[in-house]
Amino acid sequence: MYTVAVKRDFVAQHYLIGGDWGNENQLHSHHYYLEVQLHGEQLDKHGYLVDIVDIEENLDRLVAEYRDKTLNDLPTFKGLNPSIEHFSHILCTELAKHIKANTLNSMTVQLWENEIAWASFRMEI
């Protein structure tokens, strides 16, 4: 199985809802690190799993939607606690709509909210 990955970072704000998490219930920022990993068993005729430029363009466009925003205010988080688990699922689902290649079997988004905590979501394509 081949894997190709691209990473980006951005800052966004949120506050947790639905429970008592102390300071996490107050508006605060995270410096997120987002890595998308694309997986497949075959390469295309050029020896690529997916063109990295295509991945970068789609990733940059997606990150721009969240950079410097308050996640709680965005329609994609309506009714959701803006946890890194939910966020990784949303990011993976959105990227899967735009990154297309016959070589792909699955995609994983790993989202770090700090140096020690991350969540990921993997989906079959």
C-alpha cells in the first residue's frame, strides 16, 4: 500500500459546549496541524498515487475556510461540539469531495491541536 501525505498549519478559535471543561468552555485559539494521508495500492502511469500539487491546492483551499475563524460560528459545526474528532471528520469528508484519483482506496486526516493531542478520521474512497 502506498501513502502520500501533505501537511498544513493554521490557527482557529473555538469553545467547547455540552459539558463543564473549565477553560475549554471559553473562547480560545489552537495552532492546528493538519495532515492528509492518501492511500492506494497502485500508482498512475506517471508513478504518482496522487499529484501532490492537486493535494496542496485542495488542502490550501480548505484550510482557508477555517483559518482565523471561530469554529462554533461556522455552519459545518451547527449542533456539534467543535472537538478535534468532529473537526478531523469534517476535514476528511470535505477533502474527499475534491481530491479524485482512480488510484485511491482511502484517506486519513490527522489533526493536531497542540504538541501532544491529535485525532484522526479515515474513510474509504
